[in-house]
Amino acid sequence: MTPGTTRQRASIIHGYGATPDDHWFGRLAEQLRADGIPAAVPALPNPLAPDPERWTDAVRAEVGTPDEHSVVVAHSLGCLTVLRHLSSLPGTWRLGTLVLVSGFVDRLPALPELDAYIGEGCDVAGLADRVDRLTVIRSDADPLVPAGHTDRLAGLLGVSSRLVPGGGHFLASDGVTSLPEVRDAIVGAQ
């Protein structure tokens, strides 16, 4: 690395009920580190009873104001939290890569306990214009986030969602402890 060169850096944001050690998050972080991309999976406070303000503060502390070398990966409720953070940023900024897995901005019929957190979702207008590489990933068998919710988010962001057949909600209990599609969206875009 030459002086003045900025390296890529990845932040992996978990969702409701999860920790940094769950599902595919740690494995992805290890793979990215092996690819030369420093990666962090911060623990969001009280994941079984998430508070929107506290989660947004934690994402703000981790992601800050991104630049073209920043990579942000989010899963499920983490997607909404990341989108809220990005939507709140003032001034001019760019995000190199954003990967949203089972993302949504609408209330979830299977998880009414999150209605207060989700509220009216998030206005994502104009966000895609500030992201160099944007990928939205969904399953065809997600019992928690309807495919239409993720497809709607992808449409609002001006992209099509990428389908991972049989991925469920991309949880370890669904058999998903590695998610190569996310790594490919990051490393394959270089």
C-alpha cells in the first residue's frame, strides 16, 4: 500500500435476535480478511429487544460517513437500520459497496413484535445514487421476510434482487453458515 492509498474496509451488520458470532457473519468476516479487506461485525445492543435509536447509534459508530472504499453488508433488520443511518447522513458522501440480505422497509406479518421498530420504514430515495455497487439478496423460501418485501426494497433502490434458492432467512438454523453470494458481490466487484 502506498502513502495516501485507502484500503477497503467492511462492516457486517447483523439483524434481530442475532449476534456477531451467528449465522454466516463471522465466516464472511474471515473470508474478507483473507482477501485483504479488514472486516468488523459489531454487536448491536439488546438484539432480542432492539431499540431503533440505540441500533442506529451503534451503526453510526461502526459505519460513520462512508467513502468509496467502504463496504457495508447488512442482514434483515440490520438492513433497515443501515438504510436509516445512510439516509440521515448530511453532505456529500459515497459508499463503495452495499449488500442487503433479506432486507425490507415494510412491516413483517411474521414478526409483529418489530412493528414499532419498523414504523413507517425508511425513505430510500436517492440512496442508490450514492452507492457504487448495490446488491440485494433474497431467498425464495424466507419464512420471516416475504419475497415481495425484499423485491420492493430492491425496486425502490433501482436494482433487481438476486435469488438464492432455498436459503430461508439465511440463518444457521436454515443451514446457512456461509453465504458466498455476499462475498462474490464484494470481491467480484473489485
